[in-house]
Amino acid sequence: MENSITVRVVTPAGLVYDHHAAIVVAKTPTGEIGILANHAPIIVPLTIDEVRVKRTDSDTHVDWIAVNSGIMEVRDNVVTILADSAERERDIDVPRAQRAKQRAERLIQEAKENKDSDTLKRAEVMLHRAMNRLKVSQHQ
């Protein structure tokens, strides 16, 4: 496949995703980055956001992956995303993500009331991750 790239998403739990793609779009701290075949080698940090993978098997086939930070390496038409955690849209447990969102919102409220900045920061990250999972789950 001359104009394709291989996309792999790996977490500490193992391989989450492995397919050929026409393009990969991910979010870095400075904005979105799109990767096409023959992209120059690069390593970039990723933020908590969705990764879009346009597959080579159909012009309309797009896979969505909720990535909770990590790094992306591009080299020799292989995109490797090493993430703290990642889930494909079809694998997201929506009720669990909704519970995580509610728990994070409750922790944020408590941290604000107690003026606990450390707990507030952690709870805000928890909320961002839950919101990202819920957003990605809507692409099913």
C-alpha cells in the first residue's frame, strides 16, 4: 500500500489498535497534527483528546480513539502512539464514563469548597478524560 501508513496505539495494557490508514489526525499541546504517508520522522506529545484514523479500506471509514495523553512517533510510514490509556469508540463503556464524569464533577466541587488545589487539578484531569471518552463514544 504505497500511500498508506500503519497506525498502532499501544498502552501499558497492550496493543489497542493496529490498522492501515490514509491519514491520522491527533491533538498536540500546540494544536492538531495530520500525518500522511511519507511524513518526515517526528516525535510529539499528545494531549487528552480523540485521534481520528481514516482507514484505507473505504473513503468513509474513520476510526475514533480516545487517547489520554502520551506520545506519537512517526517513522518509515508507521505511526506509533504510546498512550497512558486509549479506547476505540466501540469499546467505550458509556455508563462507566458517565459515572466517572459525575465523580470528577463531585470531586471538583468538594476541592473548590475545601480550597484543595492538588485534588482540584487531579479532578479536572479526570473530568477531561471522561468527557473525551464520552465524546469519542458518540462516533459509533
